[in-house]
Amino acid sequence: MSTHDQLRRRLGLGDSVVLGLGSMVGAGIFAALAPAAAAAGSWLLLALGIAAVLAYCNAMSSARLAARYPVSGGTYVYGRERLGPFWGYLAGWGFVVGKTASCAAMALTVGSYAWPDQARAVAVAAVVAITALDYLGVRKSALATRIIVAAVLAVLTVVVGVGLFGPHATAPALPERVGPGGVLEAAGLLFFAFAGYARIATLGEEVRAPARTIPRAIMIALGVALAVYVLVAVAALNTLGSAGLAQGADPLARVVSVAGAPELTPVVRVGAVLAATGSLLALLLGVSRIVLAMARDRWLPGALAAVHPRFGGPHRAELVVGAVVAVAAATFDLRAAIGFSSFTVLVYYLIANVAAGTLGAGEGRPARWVTILGTAGCVLVGCSLPRESAGAGLSVLALGAGWYFLRRERAGTTE
């Protein structure tokens, strides 16, 4: 790879943390609580705790690997370097497909909150606008994400304050207990909201002092996101109860309404739009960098590996990813994308945990229990997701694996 094709290291600790928070503290917290409460009932906080532990293990493995391999590509690179080309490819394929679906879902979330009658048109417009912003360079994207994260955290602070201390807060009776399968399914759905820390690792080639910055940024972003999620979940349960929380697609807007502050409902809806926009911005950045890494290795067209000479980003990859997401948002109903994306991302982190387990003591290997628990958790939670999501995810992964072996055979290469 020539120096001309390398990305520029422009991101410090603050920008890296903000990009991670922009991915995590996004539309997931506005949307994932309701289906998770429907699955886990009164055990919602336990499901959140399981998702957080799994996210911590995955984050530790990703952080150590990112420090060892500070280039764009995330687990695509880690799997390739530690386990072999096929496993790196499978991680990259699963990430690109799953997160492309997630991008479309975020875009549709923007449209649904901003203008429900024209949700798809607004979704496509949002994708076009954010793709243009990403095209102008990652520093501009980081600045926009910083503004969005600050606004979303302010809105969530209002929700927490009203939900915990509102004069009309109520706590309806909790539903009957659910089985372990429901708790694990809820953990899988809530994991979707934590997965954004991967964006820091996929931007590894653009981070200054990556060996020190990336692990710190991942841990800080994950810790802040967990604190926010716990406070929001407690406030929502305090106001609506798990039964009430499970009803409707706008639980946080209903929190402020039921707690006696209906005038704040539009503010929460604006916050949801900003959150989805921030998630979409960071997701498009991350997916385009995985495409860049896979194009460099010729698993995707080599033209997608080009780096813009002025703006310093993978401009062709950004444009192609943006076009695919726009078509998906305009064409398909992607309300089940959370489950599908969660499954493929869990496979991505499964490979990351196994790869981290191969690190030597002198390579910054995480504690053994981290990689073991992370690996087992990815398998267990992934198998607990809805059958349709797991089936679709397995089908897509099998399709990608078939393409890998076909292309390798044509190229006459061997692992």
C-alpha cells in the first residue's frame, strides 16, 4: 500500500470518544427499549447488564487488537492477521452487510420521526446529505458528531430527570417473569445499542497515537454509554413500568408525557432524529472503511480503495455505500434490521474474541476470562435472537463464504 493511499491520522482522544458515543448513544436507546422490555419483562435491567458485560468483553478484545493493528478495517484485519484470510473476510462481509442494513434502519428512523408521511423520502435525503458530509473528510464528520452527541445527551438528561422526579410518575405492575430465553433475546436487542465502539477501531488508520488512544477511547465511550442507558432504563421503568414500556415505538416520548411534561414530547422526538442522524453518520464512516480494507485486498473491487487526494477519505467507498443504503431505505421495510444486524455483528465480535485469544503475553493479550466469556456470550446471545434474524444472518454469511471460495479458486490462490 503506497503512502498516497494511506489515510491521514487526524483524530485525537476526544474525537475518537465522540465518534464512538455518536454510534452508541443513538437511535438504539430511543427504539430498542420497547422490544427488549417485551422480551424480558421485569428482567429488563438484567438483560441490559448482560449486554453491557458482553460489550465490555468485546470492547477489551477489540481495543487490544486495535492497538496491535492500528489500521482501517477492524476485525476484518484482526481475523485475517490472527486466524487466516477466510475468517477476516467473513468478519468484514458480515459487518458490511449487517451495518448496511443498520444504516438503512437509522435513515428510516430519521424519516419516521421527522416526517412520518414522507419517511422514505426523508430517509434517502438524510443518506445523501450525510454521505456528502463524510466525503468532505473525517474531521468534519467528527465535529458534526460532537454537536449531535451533546444535543442527544441533553435530551436524554431531560428524559431521566422527568422520569425519575416528575410529579406524576407512576409504576404499573410488572408482568409475570419470563424465561432465560427472553432475557437473552432482550440482551441481544440491547447489544445493538452498544455496538458502536467498533467504529473507533475501524477508524484506526486515522487516529493519532493509536496504540494508546484507541483502547482509552473505547473504554471511555462504553462507560459513558452504559451509564446513560442505565439511567434512561430506570427512569422509563419508574414511569411506565415494564408492561407500559413494551408498548409503542416511542417509549421515551411517552415517558415525558406520562410523567406530566407533555410539552417536552416534541423535544424528545427531535432528539430521536438527531440521535438517528448521528448513528447514521458514524455507521456510514465505519462501513466505508471496512469496504476500503476489503478492496485493498481485492475481495471487493480495487477501485474502492482509492483515497481522495484533498479530503483524505475513501471517497469511492463512501459513495458506493451511500448509494446502496439510499436504495435500501427507499425500497425495503427494514424494521427487523435490528435483529439481523445484531446477529451479524455478534459473529463479527465472535471472530474478534477468538483472534484476541491468540495474542501473546507480550502483545497485550486481554485476560483469558475476557475472551472466553466474550466468545461464549456471542454464541449464546446470537442463538437467542429471533429465528428469522438468525436465519437471515446465517444465509447472508453462507452467501459471502461461497463468494470467498469461488473468488479464491478463480484467482488460484491458497490460504
